[in-house]
Amino acid sequence: MNERVEKIEEIIINEAKGKAENIIAKAKEEAKKILDEAEQEAKKEAEEIINKKKADAEAQARRILSEAKLEARLKILNAKEQLISEAFDTAIEKLKEFSQSTQYKTALENLIKDAAIIIRGGDLEVLLPENTNVNLDLSKIAKEVENQTGVKTSLSISNETIRSIGGVIVRSKDQFLTVDNTFEARLERLREQLRVNVANLLFKT
Amino acid sequence: MANKLIEIISEVETKAKEIISEAEKKAEEIINQAKKEAENIREKVLKDAEIEAEKVWKDILTRAEAEAKKIVEKVEKDIEKLRTEAREQFDEAVKLIMDTITGV
């Protein structure tokens, strides 16, 4: 009888132990799953953090480089602009000296002729800067204008003077037509075209 | 006799229940411990990621700033070269302006 009872006891306890082992094994399995999943999720999240930071940094780096390139381009443009301005400033200084040179007479005659042709000849007067000391052959110029325009032309020096570093204003006697061929006016009119030509010359490469 | 047997079996069953209950308790501890560890792992991995991300950020920006510095330094040299080359044509440029303005 005792043996039978012991056998029953053994069966019940063994069954309980089996169940217990099973519960522990499942718990360990579940624990492993929790750890694996946590690690995977954390790794994924970590990758996202790094990738986002990397993308932000790359965007910031692009901005830094764009700004540097823009700054470089502006510096080059400013340097070019400065050189062009220097060329114009030097030219203006030289133009002031030019009005005292022997070539000035030829220049004035050409400017008078060009202006008179634009007006298409006729009775014209010439306005010069004050203190102009040049002996102009106006009749010769008038003849050349006549030849070009086919219009009888007369040229005379006006009593009126102009404030200019050089050049001339030619106008019809009735003051209906005027061509301003002073150096300043010509510089103003031709500046844009000259800027391009000067830039091409200075910055050939 | 039969009562005695029932009593014994009842005691054994109580013991068996205790074994199972003990196992369940232990299982709960294992899972709770795993959850704690999981949280620790997560914190460590994320902390490492933050450090790594900062390093990546710093590396990329340091490289970009160095490159930007090179660009600006290069442009200073380019400008010097530009000025030198332009100086060679400067008198010609001034002459071009003068000739155009004076019509000579």
C-alpha cells in the first residue's frame, strides 16, 4: 500500500516539476524574445538617429559650401568691378590731361564733325569748355560735313561756354537740335558698351 | 484508510501547486529582469547612437568648413592672379576708353 501511495506521490510531483520546467523554459524563451526585439528596435532607432543627423549635417555642409562658393564668386566679381572702375577713373584723369595735349585739336575737330553730321548740317554753333585754347579749322570741318550730308553747313564758336573736362556741344543756331559730345556725355552714353569691351580686354582668360 | 489516502494525495497536490507557483513566480522574475535589461540595452544603444551621430555631424561639418576655407583661400589667390593679369592689359584698357571717348 505504501509503495502505491509513494508511486502516486512521485507521479504528481514529477508532473508538477515538468510543468514548472516548462513554465521556466517559456519564460526564458519570452525573455530572449524581449531582449532580441529590444535590441533590434534600439538598433533601428539608433540607425535613424545617425541617418537623420547625417542628413542634417550634409544639408548644413551644402549650405556652408554654397555660401563659400557664392562668397568666392562675389569676391571675383568685386575684384573685376574694381579693376574696371580703376580703368575708368584713370581714363578720366588722362582725359583731363588730354585736353592740354596737341592731339586734343584733332579730337575736338572729329567730335564737332560727328556731332554736325548727326544734326545733318545747317547753321550750327559750337560750345566749348571754358579756357579751351585750340585753334579750330571750322570751315574745313563744315566742308566735310557738307560733303557727308549734302546740306550747306556753317560752324561758329558760341560765346556760351560749358563746364566739362573736354569735348564739345554742337547745336543748331535755332537750338532745336543739340548733340552733346563732351567727354562726360560720351562716357555716360558709351559706358555700358565700354564696360564690356574693357572687361573682355582685362579678363581675357 | 481511504481518508488517509485522500489526505496524503491532497498534501502532495498542494506541494505540486507550490512547485508550479514557485516556477510561475520565477518566470515572472525572468521576464521582468529581461524587460529591465531590454530597457538598459535600449538606453545604451541610443546613447551610443547619439555619440556616434554627434561624431558624424562634427566630421561632416569639419570637412565642409575646411573645404569652404580652401575655396575662400583659393579665390584670394585667383584674385591676385586676376589682378596681375589685368594689370598687363590695364594701359590698353585705359587707351580703349580714351580712344572711344575722344574719337581719336
